[in-house]
Amino acid sequence: MALNGQETDRLVFWPKIFNDGYIRNQKPPFNSMTIREIYDFTDTDMHIYLPDYIDMHFKRYGYSEQKENDLFIKTFNTPRGQIKSILRYDEITDSYHPEALPIKTKDDILAMTAYFADLSPGINIERLEKSKTVAKEFGERGLAVDTIGESPLMDFLEWYAGIENGQYLLADYPEETEELFSVMHHYLLECTKLKCRYSPADVLYFTENTSTTLISPAQFIKYCKKHLSAYAEICAEYGRKLSFPPACAPQTLKEVTNYLYSLPMKY
């Protein structure tokens, strides 16, 4: 009802709990509760992420994952050889955090550009059915959301090059970096179309983590704006509801958030 602008008797509440790591670090009695019990305690509707069902398809190259002790290693096969992303498990948060990122040099930018140019998304039918089952079981208990991804600049800084090195690379090799953004954007456009067609979610998400502690407003306008507009337009064409959880820090400027609210999203 809230999504359609109608009066409600309950709020959709997201305590930002993804896993047990968040819960066990709370004070009693919350550290012994399940996520569902916490929602029941606050008497709010739930907010859940549906399981993903997008497969990655390659013509020439490839991608693989492996876990070794407390390391999560992602290997990108490119025409310039293998480059790796290494994440280390953190017991307190029950999650993995970057320890070594795959893009460090100009050659790495070129390698990842070839990697993304070779990549296309597809639907994994078995996982899609699982996602539909979860959404059906969830029913009217709250808001079911489905994440499409993160716009190229933000993804580049958070997961591929790092904030500091990514800014240096963007300044030193703007043409090469922008070409990488272009092929990343193309992949996300195709993912957006697939999610619009098949997702059982109430709302589609781009988890942007937009913050001026990561990028400048000028960079947002130059890079993110056109990409987010394209994703929003696709969702509007399909009549899908789209949201950009926008900020990871209070320094996000009004100019940026006002733009996000102006996008052609269906409510």
C-alpha cells in the first residue's frame, strides 16, 4: 500500500541486518533473536533481499571464485592474464572485506575492459524459481527487494580499484577508465532489462552508496547521473518500481540527492 501512496497502519523498517554477525553483536535480548523476531518485536513490516538469479556468460574469458581458510578469492580471466580480488573474512561482522583489489595499473584497466566487453548476463532458471518461492512465502509481510547492481564509477571505486587509487587512475587515464565504465554500463543495462522482466520483487534496487566521502558532486554529475538515468528509464518503460538507497555518509550533498529523487521512477 505504501508503494502506491496509500495510507498504511504499519511501517516498513530495515534495521540493516544481513546476517548473524549483526545480531550477535547487539545487547540482550536482541543478540539471541532471529531477524524475524526482531521485526516482530518492533511491530514493523520486514525488508528482505531476494536471492539473485543472474548468471554470467562469456565468449572467450571467464570468472571463478574459491575460498581458502578466511580468504575469498575472485579470479578474472582476461586477455592480459588473470587478475585477482582478495577479500578476508571478518568474524565480527560475519562478512568479507577487500584486502587486495584487481585494478592497480593502466594495464589492469585495459584487462578489465576486455573482461566486461566479453561478459553478458543470463537467467538461471533454478535460482529464479527459488527467488519466486521466497517472495511467495514472504507474501504481504513486508517489502521484497531485488538488487541489480551499482553504477560503474561507484563499483569501480568500491570493489575494483579502491577509493584512493581509483581516483588517481581516473585522473591519470581518463579515456581508458571511461571506456571501462562504458562496457560495465552496457552489462548493467542488460541486467536491468532482465530483472525488469523476471524479478518477483516489489522494488528493484541499485545500491549506490553515494557519498561525497567517495566521489565529488562533479563526478556524480559527470559519471553516475547519465548511468542512473538510463537504468531508471528502462524500469519506467517496464512499469517497475526502482529505488537508489543513496547514501553511506551524511556528507552527501543536496544537489545529488535531489537529482536521485527527480529520476523517472514509478511509485
